[in-house]
Amino acid sequence: EAQVTQNPRYLITVTGKKLTVTCSQNMNHEYMSWYRQDPGLGLRQIYYSMNVEVTDKGDVPEGYKVSRKEKRNFPLILESPSPNQTSLYFCASSTPFTGRLVNEQFFGPGTRLTVL
Amino acid sequence: AQTVTQSQPEMSVQEAETVTLSCTYDTSESDYYLFWYKQPPSRQMILVIRQEAYKQQNATENRFSVNFQKAAKSFSLKISDSQLGDAAMYFCAYRRGGYIFGTGTRLKVLA
């Protein structure tokens, strides 16, 4: 089954304690992305990756790191979490933009993070 | 920079009736994609419908259809014969390279 998996699904942590949210896809997609969802703000892109070893900042990258060492994995790292990073996080993947072939984005189930 | 605007934070519709959710976007590109995603209480993001900008014909998926007005940069979603299971948050999204999402419209379906 084609899917994007994220772990953990729920996480409560304290300020300053480093954490990693894993993301993995089994569709051989080149493009992967992380979003955070906050009430009234929709989904905002944190980081994205066009392929292995190619990552770039989205709209709200401050306080986050990513890496793309393998095509299937795209972990999100919070080196020193703060309460304003309390949010719902989504990982997603898709094929690259090609201009003529519609390519939807497949989403993981989401990770609810609370930073105390 | 591209932007996506959903001006209706919340909408209500009576069961079996029709409702239209609005979305406008700003871009200088001619080739791009537009999507509507549904997010039910489970929080899973579900693709509802997609539209290629180069196609003039409006996309349709069963009870869901769009009104794509490229010149006006408008991409509204029409839900016909609304069902209780349609109650969700709906996000409009634009893609040219990366994805940009609107802030969402919460749809309530009244029995």
C-alpha cells in the first residue's frame, strides 16, 4: 500500500529537549515536504526537499532542521523546542512538478506535538 | 510570491443542498496545478479534486466539481447533494514547484 508514515503520532515534551519526528514514504517520490498546521493559519511549509541531499527552506523554517540522506526518509529535527512550536505537523511526498502531469501530494497521518 | 486566499473561514449547508467554497490565488505563472483537500476530524489530508491550469474544462469528481476561472485566478469548489460525511476543513492548494495552501474553510453540514 502506497503511504507516508510519521512517528510519533503524539508527543509531549519540554522546552529545550531535542526531538526528531520521522517521515518515510514507499512511493519512490523525489519531492518531500514538512508542514505545520495552526488554527486560522492553514498549512505552512517548513522545509522541502526536491531529492536526496537537496533541501530548502519553506515559509517558517526557524527552529527546525531536516536531512535527506535517503530518498524514502525525511526526518524533522527540533534541536531546542519551544512552546511556540506546539502544533500539528504533516509530512508529505509527491513526484516533481513537470508542467503537464498532475501530481498530488500524499500526506502522512500527522504528528501532534506539545512543547511545555 | 504566490498566495492562496480562502475568504470564508466557516460555511454551513443543509444536508442534500449545494454549497460553494471560494478560493482565489495570485501567480504570474501560466502552468500550475490547483487542488482541494479535505481534512475530516481524523486530521488526515484527503485529496478531493485537482485541476491542471492548462485545461479549460472544469474538473469533476462525483458530487464535487470546480469552477476554474484562470483569468480571474479563482478556483471554487462546489459540493452537490451535501452529506453529513462532507463536514470537514477544506483547503485550497496551488502548486508550481512547491505547494501553497490557503487558510481553510470549515464546512458544517446540518441534518
